[in-house]
Amino acid sequence: MAGQKNIEKKNTVRKLFSGDVLLSDTITKQRWYLVFLFFLALFYIGFHYNMAQTVKQVRKLEREVTTLQAEYATRSSELMRMSKQSEIIKMLKEKNGINVAAPKAPPKRIRD
């Protein structure tokens, strides 16, 4: 009994490696289903690869957005500081040697 099981296992392995399994009736009847499964597996692998690339690109763009937001905040605060009246007067004195003073009276509105 044990000897016959060994022989059956050897025959099964031999059929598997020789290609006889692919010629059996059950496999040939189901060939279109197997072809469908094969293409479905290829589609799944391609879709998974594409999604992995998309996630990678999204992460890269998120890092870039964070960097640009920090740069925007820095430049915006620098511009706000530079546009203050006291800073403008200070820059004019340093660069051009122009002695400018802040007006003492508030501006007047000109009417038509």
C-alpha cells in the first residue's frame, strides 16, 4: 500500500514536470478560464505598480508643498517687515544717504 502511494506521487510529479498535466481533459476544458485568470493577474500587478508610483509621486509633491509654504511664510513676513514706514526710512538713510523724516501731520484728502 505504501509502495503504491510512492509510485502515484512519482507519477504525479513526472506528469507535472513533463507537461502532461497541461494536456489533460480538465485543463483543456478550462483553458479560457485560465487565460482569463492569467490576464487578470497581469492587470492586477500593473495596477498595483501604477498605484505605488502614484503614491510615491504624491508624497514627493506633499513634501514640496510643505517646503514652499514655509518659504512663502518666510518671504511674506520679510516683505511685511520691509514695507513698514520706519524700515523704509532706515533703508533710504543707509543706501542713499537721504535724510528723510516721518511726517508730523496726518495726510490730507484732496477733494475733486
